[in-house]
Amino acid sequence: MGDSNVNLASLIGSRICHDLISPIGAITNGLELLDLTEGVQGPEMDLIADSVGNAGARIRFFRIAYGAAGDQLMGRPEVVSVLEDLNRGGRHDVQWGPLEPQPRTEVRLAFLALQCLETAMPFGGTIQVEAKDGNWTVTGLADKLVVDAVLWEYLDGSGRPDPAISPALVQFALLPIVAADLGRAVRMEHDATRIALRY
């Protein structure tokens, strides 16, 4: 996949997320108005509210991970808010370490790395994101890991050059390309209960 294709895919991702966030926000506002008027109550409304909240959180996450990334900084509260909303009630506890604002490009890499780690942690666990002196480490800790060696080889370039990756695993194809654009290489290490990506 050439650099121009990655840029085009990022612009498409940004456009889709931008167009979807408005109607999701409108539905959320409508649900809040219904709640204020006590017009509709019950588990059905709770289910709708939870689903809309989850959709909004996913769109915010995808906009950063797959959208166009500029040079602007993202503050810790914004990043933590996205991660908390995305993982509310989920199997993964994500701990964002950096205290200072980070370039959106760096947050994008971290989010793609997070998605890669989640595939190795199907039963849940803790994911820690750390940055020190420009070096990032995203670590997954779980009682049980499921690591597909062939899939993970794509990250360091030792896998096939043009892997046939399914849409659910597109982060494995995108992470090394985006990292290379920033002059980085992705390295993976793991044992029975820990898996880490460094770049």
C-alpha cells in the first residue's frame, strides 16, 4: 500500500467519522430530552442510550486511529475520555501514561497498537501506554494471551509483503506503515501473560 493510498484512506476515514458523529450526537440529545420530560422510561431506553454512547465512543476512537492526523496536540483529558468511553463495561482496562499533550500522530499510533493488542487479549486484561524520550511502549497484561505468530510478523516486516488481512485486523497492516512514515519501526515481545509493542 503506497503512501498516497494511506493518505487517501485516512481522509476517507475522517470523512465517514465526521459525517456520522453529528447524527449520533443528535440521537444522544434526543434521548436526554426524553429523559428530562420522563416521556419514556424503562430498559429499552437504557439499551438505546448505551448503544448510542458506545457508537459515539467508537467513532471518536476511529477518527483518531484511522482518520487524517495533523500536527495538533491532544491533551491527556481528551485522550483519556475517548478511552474510558470506549472501554466502559468492556473487557479491557486501558491506562494512558503520558501526562503532557501528545501530537495526534503519536496518539494515532498508540490507538492502532491498542487495537493490535486487544486481538491477543480476547479474555480481557490491562493495557498500559507509556512514552519516554520519544519512545513509546504499549503493553498488554492478561492471564491468557492468544498470539497468532503469522499475523504479528506483519508488524516488523518479516511477514508477507502484501498480507491478505481481513477488515477486523486492518490495524496490523496500517500500524507499521504509519510508524514508518514517522521514521519508526515496530517491535513486539511477549511471554505467557505479557505482550508489548515498542516503537
